[in-house]
Amino acid sequence: MKVLIVGSGGREHAIAWKVAQSPKVTKMYCAPGNAGISEFAECVPIGAMEFDKLVSFAKEKEIDLTIIGMDDPLVGGVVDAFEAEGLKVFGPRKNAAILEGSKAFSKDLMKKYNIPTAAYETFASAEDALAYLETADMPIVLKADGLALGKGVLICQTLEEAKAGVKELMEDKKFGSAGDRIVVEEFMTGREVSVLSFVDGKTIKIMTSAQDHKRAGDGDTGLNTGGMGTFSPSPFYTAEVDEFCKKYIYQATVDAMAAEGREFKGIIFFGLMLTEKGPRVLEYNARFGDPETQVVLPRMKNDIVEVFEACVDGTLDQIDLQFEDNAAVCVVLASDGYPVHYEKGFPISGLDTFKEKDGYYVFHAGTKFAEDGKTFLTNGGRVLGVTALGENLKAARANAYEATEWIQFDNKYMRHDIGKAIDEA
């Protein structure tokens, strides 16, 4: 079968790598892809938001399955565009992708269906938000309602910070129209855990747990980023937590979306906070997380194409989803200065080392080829995700950091404490 993947980052590289292992797949394309993805797929210069071109390409090449990796096209309705032409596509329709596309929608859904989450209020005017903050307890969390590249969340310690945050989101429009509405949420404390799941509209199958590191600097300092590294499984995601979430969160979310006439097929990413009062939902995403995908998929035993097809066809209940009894750690190699200002276009060396090593992977997030068509160059803030397996988390962490030393490029930057929480478990 022929497969098309839509996206261009480390997440899509990990998906392409996993799809390439399926004996069902004879040809793979990626739009627009990146230099690393080109090892597995023919990259085509079509942007993720160019729906008409994507649909035309899929029809022209007789694509059997299209996999949407990114949030923007999902929220924009790319699945609807494909389905309207009778094309098989993996991902939620527009009316279901709103689970990620609107923080206000997802909070209202959780309130209506008694899914545990933080207390909150939603505001469409800065004046009303500021008036509310005068009576609110600090610290407090401000969230842009719409998509903001995973960065539209502000944790404010004082009233002054919170007021400045409202100005930043709603008046200065730092994240554009995503800040037209904001959610003001109680600040929760505890361990954060990410849990990915496959959904076919009615059945949900939970993948292994993971934990992301969003801040740019060691010790969780600096600005929020798209993710500086991750590990799987989370030692804090216990059998007790799993039981609670299965009872009150996972299936409840799928059922709530169905009850609202928004059948969800695809990936639901549960961002959880493990509080003293039990697990709470921090946020939902409607697609694979990045870089969580880069530690979850290397541990997955199944043929991922079969799982994708089962989600689309509504037969996920027939899939026995399995993961290796091991661990994985991913360390992101970024361009110094990310996520604000950084230079790119530097040659990357050492990538070939990974081809000789079992259990070590490098996923390209921001790379391109030089004019010679052979040399890899840096082409983004997050450049590479270096992932390693190990028999346990400490071994995987040691392996991952060892592997970061194989790669060199000017401006290379990384955190040195990815997975340090493992030592506290």
C-alpha cells in the first residue's frame, strides 16, 4: 500500500520510521518532510495547510492511507477535506480536533462530563480577565484558547505577572488570534505525565506513559519550548494512577466527545497532573506529541499501520496493543538561542554512527540538505532528537547522553538533566 504522512518534524520522522517497518507499505511520501525523513519517504514540497494540493496529490498517487502528524491541519479540517473525496485518512475531523484547538471547549467538556481537571474561568475580554484576577489566588495559570505551538501557557506567581500575562496574550497578541480568548486556571502541583492513546470513535487503547521537559534550560528554567526531551515510561505513572485514569478520564473523554456528536478517531494525548487529590487533566492534544513520539514508538511492538487502519475502520477493539518491557530517553539537540533567536545552516556530523548501533535512534526535527544533496544542515530551533533504549530508565538515559556526543554542529545546545526525575522516583 502507498502511505502519505503530513508534517515535517521529529514526530513525523518517528512516524515514518515506524511505518517503514510495516510489511504492508510499498511506497511512502511525506509532505513536506525534512532531510531525515527522506531516508524512508519521498518528500514532496506541499505545505501541511495546503489542503487542496494534498488531496490532489493523494488522488494522483492513489494513496491508500494518509497520516496527519500536525495539529494545525487537523484543527483546520484537513481530515474532512480528504474524507470528502473518499480518501482514507488517519486523524480526527475538524469538529473533534477542537479538543485541542480550543482550551475553552475542552475545559467546558470536562466540567460537563465530570472529568477531573483544574478549576477555571474563560474570558473573551482583557478587562473582565483583569477584574477576575484581583480576587484570584496566586500562583495562577493563563492559557491562550487556541493553538500556540505548545507555548501559550503562562504560570504567573504574582498578580503583577498575571496582569502582564493578560496584556501579552489578549492585547499584544503574542500568539495572534489564539489569545482572543483565554482560560484562567487554578495552579496545580504534582508530577506531570503524558499518556498517548489510539481511538476509533468508541474504543480507546492506551500507549505507554512518557514525561516531557518543556523549559529551555536545566532545572526547568527559561522559556517554554516545543519540548527539550522526554522519557518513557514515567515511574510516577503507577498501576493505581492507571486504574483511576481508565475509570474517570480516558473512556470518559471518548464517550463525552461521542455524546457531543464529535466522534473522535485518531490520537488523544492526555497531559496529566498527578496531584495530591489524584490525577487531573492538564490538557488534551489531538495528535502524537513531539518529542513524546520519539520515545513511545521505539518501544511499540505492533505494526503501526494496522493500528492506524483499525482506528479509521472502527475495529480497534480487535488490536492487542503491546510495548517492550524496557525504557527510552530522548534528548533534543537544539540551536543555541532557541526558542527566541538562533542561527541555522550549520553542517551536522556524526549521524552515520547511529546506523551501526542497535537501540539508538536520531530523529530529525529541523534539518535540510546542503546544495550537494548529501550534507545535513541545521534548519530550525530544535534540530535533532537523540533517542536511546535501555533495560531501565537510568540505562536509557546514560545511553542517550552518550549518543549526543556522537553528533557535532556549531551552535549545538541541549539540556543535561532530561530524565533526572528518574533518580527521585
